[in-house]
Amino acid sequence: METSINKQIQEKTNHIESILASYLPEEKGYQKSVLAAMNYTMNAGGKRIRPMLMEETYLMFGGKDRNLIEPFMAAIEMIHTYSLIHDDLPALDNDDYRRGRKTAHIVYGEALAILAGDGLLNYAFETASKAFRGDSRDITTAKAFQVLASKPGIYGMIGGQTADVVDEDKEISLDELLFIHKNKTSALIECSMMIGAILAGASQEEIHTMEGIAQKIGLAFQIQDDILDITSTQEELGKPVGSDQKNNKNTYVSIKGLTQAMEDVQAYTNSAIEDFDTLPYKNTYLRDLLLYLSGRKN
């Protein structure tokens, strides 16, 4: 299965890359330096998991309008990328490499890296707004837009990142660590899958089910990331390993140990897949992708 899913992911990634390229800003004008920094990080590669999850969820629930889903796919990747630019800054994780190449602040300096992150966050909403048509379908689009605005925010990703920063050099409870993981990591995965479901016309109950599945997969994904930070290499991971310990980060492994962390990754994954299998809709690739995310090597 691993060879097959990796081949499928690469094919899907290539498809998403072409979509992203069509929405990136042209590097011209007096602000071209920040546009170059934005595009540099957006073009750094990666598997494009969040737009992929969004698109596959959309297709699973019967979505067919490319002009509706693609602006949101580009927007979620812009939001994810802005968060990486800011995460890598010296004031936060202070990482020199991301996705196998130098981070934005190393190439362009801190000031432009900060502005590039700000630019991508704002441009994400400008991009997503292109899905509005001025007709009755805009009510559904607005619901998706609300999710795009809230999940990365102070009660989502930013909230989790804040707790993560504030809790450095402190011992924290497992409940607080789960708050960090659910918000810092799961929130954007929830955002992606909820938007895919909303835009395809899923029911409120189905949207809620997708949110729960995404949260569990996000937790498994982040715990696996904590595991990889101590078991992988920079070449395999595409970013420095051991950075959690260097930055005195609280991780699932540091609190529960490596063995229990591995068991809990499996438990969260199994629970998510059980919920996924209750849905009357099927997308074999999406199911395989969810399994892959929790057991990935990089």
C-alpha cells in the first residue's frame, strides 16, 4: 500500500501545485520583494495535505464545481504556509530549514519574512473571496468562509500556538498539551475537511462528523510529528530534528513516553477511521490518505 499511496499522493500534489500556481501573485511593483518572499515559501514544495484533504472531502460528498473549491484550496495552503514562515522565525522555533531548503527569514531577512507571512494570511482571504458568485450559492460559500476565518484564529491555530509559546520551559498537564495539539495542528485539518463538506452541500451532522474525524487525525499527525522529531533525520523530515528539545517544547513523547505515544497514534487513527466508515459516502483514496498521515515517515 505504501508505494501505491505515495504514487497517488505525488499525482494529487502535482495537480494541486498547478492550482496554487494560478493563484500566486505576480512579482512586480514596489512591493515585489514581499511577493517574492511569499512565493518562495509557497513554492518550497510539500505534499499539500490540507488542500488535498479539502478537495477529496469535497469530491466524496459529491462536489463538482472546480471554481468553487479551488480558491479555498489555495487559501488554506497560503494560511498554512504563513504559519510556517512565522513558526520558523528566531522569536519562535528559530529554524533555518523548512521542506529541505532555507527558511524565508534566512533568505530574505526577518522583516520581509514577517511581512510575507502577513501577506499570505491576507491574500488567503482575498483568494477565497473569488469563490463568491453573487447568487444564492453564496450562502453556502459564506459558511465555508466563516470556517476559514475561525479555525486558524485565536480560538484555533493561533490559540494553540500561543499556549505552545507561553508554556516553553514549563511542565504542563496532558490536557493542556492536547489543547495545543488540537488547536495548533488539528484546527487547519478540521478547517480543510469541514470546508470541503460544506461546499459540497453536506448536512450539519455530516460536517460535524468530518470535524471530529479531522481532529483525531490531526492529533495522530502531531503526535507522530513529535515521534519523528526524535527518531528521524533532517534528510528524511526536510527540517531540523531535535528542535523540540532544543526549544524546551512540551511534546506528547516527553509527557507520555515514546511507546505510549506510538500506541496513542494508533488509537486516534483507529477511532477516526471507524467514524469515517460510518458515512454513507466513500472515497477510498481519502481513507488511505488519513491512514497514511498518522503513520507517515516524513
